[in-house]
Amino acid sequence: MRVTIFLLLVGVISQAQVTFERLRHAESEPGNWLTYSGNYSAHRYSALDQINTQNIGHLRPSWVYQLDALDKAETTPLVVDGVMYVTESPSNVVALDTRTGRALWSFRRPAPKDVRICCGQVNRGVAVLDDLVFVGTVDARLIALDAKTGSVRWNVTVADYKTGHAITAAPLALKDKIVVGMAGGEFGVRGFLDAYDAKTGKQAWRFWTVPVKGEPGSETWAGESWKNGAATTWITGSYDPDLNVVYWGTGNPGPDWNGDVRSGDNLYSDCLIALDADTGKLKWHFQFTPHDVWDIDATEIPVLVDGVFREQPRKLVLFANRNAFYYVLDRQTGQFLHGKPYARQTWATQLDDRGRPVPAPGAQPTETGVKVYPHSAGGTNWFSPSYSPKTNLFYVAARESGGVVYKGEAEYRPGAEYNGGGLRNIPGEPGSGAIRALEPMSGELRWEYPLFSPPWAGVLSTAGGLVFGGCDEGYFFALDAASGKPLWRFQTGGKIISNPMSYLSDGKQRVAIAAGHAIYVFGLEE
Amino acid sequence: MSLCGLLAVQLLLMWQVELPTEVAKQNPYTSVADVQHGKRLFAANCAVCHGPDGSGGRGANLARPKLQRAPDDHALFMVIRQGVPGTEMPPAWLVLNEHEIWQLATYVRSLGRVAQEHVPGDARAGGKLFESAGCTGCHQLGSAGGRLGPPLTDIGSRRGAAYLRTKLSEPASSLPEEFLQVQIVTRDGKRITGIRLNEDTYSIQLRDLSDQLLSFWKDELVSIEKQPGRTPMPSYRDRFSEGQLDDVVAYLVSLRGAL
């Protein structure tokens, strides 16, 4: 009898509420993974060190969860007190027991058949707050689920999916709000970033990333082009609770490759925007790629670090941009402090002293095609970088590939693709990739680990002195965070298009990654 | 979901699967103006995935006479209209009307049309030369022949005579994107030349010139030399006379077997 009681107690998954205070201090509970990027600063760093450079050779699969959906698995799992929340295509959520890998509940909702989406009906993860789990959908809805049952608490329309709006990014929960970005940059939508009341689903604020005619910034759009200016917000940003500022990257202007109809800088496309978290009001913006004609969205992860820049302590935001430059900005003012390429690029000759690129002659798309680096897929892309406070290095999965960009006609019709051209790979140049470790203040390369193909997977650094990454050919691997030396790998059998994370299960460290159509969880051999 | 909502969804689903009252078996819009308009629609809607000239990218290569999913006009119309479920190919009916879809189909067909060229040689004589010169050692016709080179069963429907003639004289003049000759040296000193089948950061797989399938971890190898622009196929410029080259080309052009 005693044994039975003991077993029952062990089997109990005790879930406390995920308060804002817990999210704010996510670093203090490394056994959980409470936000998309691990903490509000978006470090994608785990303070766990049970798995380390000494014992990594004993890392083995603990369990594998096969997803139902056959679209790309881009999810970053969240873990809250013994429950893992993963998403799968189109916008489903599954809650798994972290000990056994068995499902506790699932929320499955078929997408309408006429959903428009450029790049797969994907979902990158959920947000949690209090007793709710939040998921955006490919038909541009935001849904709150009961964290214990998966039942719908509320379900609101963010935008009309028939005009190409969609949600693929994980929302960001802060204070009493859910901030959610949207996609649709290939459909001539007008971009925005939204916040909703977490309890009711009522819209709290909206920041339009393309100003309406007459507003500041609207002078950067010719004619009526702002109406289809895109500048979407399809990857999760970061948050500084002390400054109460949300940092979010924005996407390409529309149409992608033909800038003729939208002369001007096209604000706030390809920007980092800093918004007051309570009101959604713009504090500052920094535009990485004014008048982008290469489809190089700035929808990457803004990494917040307090550091000493040129002997002065500063609150910084570090940003490895799809345009192949690495940036250091002051996150209080948006001031450009430093920029340097971390991957091959030919579209700009340099950045001026305010960080504005000087466009390279002959790099603009033409009707017959122009070779340019990086490929529109970028020097990196949406998948996450990592910052380790232990090594004080910034890690990025870099892509080395060029493309041939074409300018074409683009006629806007609601719901139709609005690209104004296209791109091809350069024949005979398959490209390659690397995990690169950058000195965060200078962007200087400390080490690199070469990859056969340009990657589509992000990185996780850990207090165990490791950097985890994945590649197109299915290997999940671990490198020495200090030297880049390869220490361990596992062939998952499927392309890795996601980000790793880490947590504790029964007091034992686990590392998880979505690969192929499955979630793989690894632990030390016992 | 309310009953109203449920009905609305059902109606929507019905609408989506409902086909136009009658889809023509043959494309009714094939004029030069239709091709031109189709080209513009292609640039706006399809080029991002299929490439500006339809030669493929994220989407399939459409610049070929036979499209796997669209053997006839009706099938091509339906693929464009309905998309390909389970892939990133979206349904065009959302944004294009029937007329526009046909125009797009006209342009897509034009991408893969190999002009009927005058071929001077004697195909029958070319066939004999093809056999006697040992071409089947590397190329399959139907189920017979070697596997080192590409199968040629339907080469005549995919390539023009001029292209084939150049290929016979200068085999390396145009190689498929994925084709790569490699030479590896193993730790025990073996030097092996072959065609790469697969590769990743840690391993490489190849077919050697004697048709063996080989796989190595890269740390088992001393070197991997990639030889882009090289092929095991010899030039036939000096092996065949001009007339014989014409004959072999005529033979190849006549090969239009099933895909």
C-alpha cells in the first residue's frame, strides 16, 4: 500500500501558474523553458550543466514523439513543470508528459482549405501565461487554451486570412498581454504587431509597421504603395521588463523584388522596432535594409545583453540580420554602435557610421537576373541565435550561399502573391553553412564549425559548455562552446528546421529538438 | 462552433471542391496573346517557386515536355486550379479565373516545348552505332543498360537535336545540377572515382565506375576531390564521323519512350 501511494505521488504532474514574475525571472528556473527563446532577453541559453563537455558522449535519445503532420516541424517546445507543449502543422498543440513522452492532451484544428501562406503551414510554438497556452494559427487567429485540458478559452480573429495574413510565430506573453506577430509578406498585406488581453482576448494595441499616409514615415513610400507594403512580424521578438520595451524585427517590403512601385526607404520594413509594451507606441526604430529589393526580412531574434561597449556599460541589442551583417545597437535609444558582416554579402559596399548600408552598384534585381550574396534566404534566417553569458559569445547558424534575383511584374490582387520577381539558386553553387561564434561587441569571428549545407536550424548554448545545432541532413550535434570542436552527433533521419531547447525531467537534464516530423528528447545514458 | 458557423464551413468546403461546370479537355486559349498574358501571370504567381523561366527552384521544373502531375491539358488546368495537396503548391482558383488559368497553362506548356527540328541522320544506323560503341554500358533504355549515366528512354522528348549533338562531342558542356564526379582517397590508400549519390557534413555516398555503391564516413578518407564539370563519358567527336554523329543524334531524338 505504501509503495502504491509513493508511486502515485511520483506520477503527479504538479503545475503551478505561470505568472508574469516567473516569466520575468525565467533564468532562475532553468528546469523549465517558459518562452520561445528561453528568456525575455532571447538568449536561448540553458543554465543547466549536467550534460557537459565531459559526458556529452553518453547523450542518448530518451524518447521520440511522432507528430501527426507532415509539414515542416519548426516548433520550439516549451516546458512547464513536467509538461511539454509542442505545436505542429497547421496550428495544433500537443501537451506531452516530459518523463514518458506520452500525450496528455491535444488541440487539433484543421485550417481552412483556402489558407494562403508562402512557405508551408507551419507553427513555431506557443506562449504560456497563468493557466493558459496561446497559439497563433495559419488562418490568422489567436487562440487561448486551458493549459491542463487544451480546451479553448477564447479564439479571436487577428486578421483576414483570405488576404494572405497568417500567424506562424510563437506569441510572446508579458504582463497581462499576449503579443503576436503576423506573416503574409508575399501577399501585399500591410504589416502590424498586435497585443491582446491574456484573459479575454480583447485587442490591447496594434502597431502598424507601415504608416498610413500622413503619418511620420509615410513619406518613405511612393504613392499608394504603403497599402501593400508588407513589413510583417513573423518571428517572436524579445522584451526588456525594466525598460518595459518590446523589441521586434520586421519583414521585407512588398512587392519583394521589385522596388520600382515603392521608391523610398519603406519604413518600417526590415527594421528593429522598439515599442512601449503597455501602449504599442513606437519608441525608436532602426532600419537595417532601407528599400530592400532582395527579400531579406529583418525577422530574426533581437538578443538583449547588458555589456561593456568600448569601455562604457550599455544596454545593448545584438542582431544577426538576414542581410548578412551583425549589428550592435543601444537598446535604450536605437543608436547604431557597430556592424560587420558575419557571412558573405555583395549587396552593400559598407555600412556608414550610422549603420545605413551603401548599396553596391549592380546588385539590384533585373528582368534577366543578377547574382547576389546572400541568397534571399539570407546569411541567417528566422531560426535562433544564442548568447552564452558563460563564454560571452554570440552563436549564429550562418548560411553561405548566393542567389540570382529577378525583377518581374507585380500586380496586386487581394490574396494573390505579390512578389514582383523571384530568385533562383546559382547553378553549380549549392552553398554551405557554419555555426559561428562571434565576440559580441565586435562581431569578430572566434571560431566556426563548417556545415555541408546552409542550415535551417538554430542553436542553443548551455552552462555545460556546449552549443547544440542541427543541419539539413538530419544531424543533431553538440560543439564545444569555447572552441567549436565537435563533441557529439545523432542522425535523426529528418531535416532539422527548428531550434533546440533544454529542461529538467525528474531532476535530469534533457535536450530537445524537432527533426523531420518528430520531437527528439535526449538525456545522459544511465 | 455555432450551427451557422458549421454550415458556413460546410458550404465553403463544398465550394472549394466544386469544379467549374465543365472543364474543357483541351486548352481553348492558346494564342500568342494568351502566351504573353500567361507569362505575366507566371512571373507574378509562379516564378518565386518555379523560377522565372520555369526551370525549377523551390517548386518543380516545368520546362519539360511531360509534367508528371499534368499529362494533358485538363490535368494541367486542375493542378494549377486546385494546387497539390500536401505540398507548398497553392490552389490558383483563389486568385485566378478560369480564363487566366488556361492562359497560365498555355505558357507552362510553352516552357517545355522542344521545337521539331530537322534531323539529318539515319536513326536506324544511329541505333546500331549506339549499341556497338557501348553506350548501353552506362545508359539505360527501358530496363536494359548500365546505370552510371542518365537513362535515355525518353531523351528525345526532353532534349533537342542540337543539344544532343553538342553533348556527344563535349559531354561536360552541360551536366545536371545534381551530377558530380568525385575522387576519394581512403586511409588505406585506395583511390576511387565515382558519381556522388549523397553527402553531408560527416559522410559521402557514391557509385563508382564499376557500378558499386559505396559509403564512407569522411574521417575514413584522406581526401575528397570534387570534380565539377567532369564526367566519365568520353567525347565522341573523334570516334564518330560527322555523318555517324548525325545518325546517333537522329536515334536519340527518336527515343520518346514512356517516362
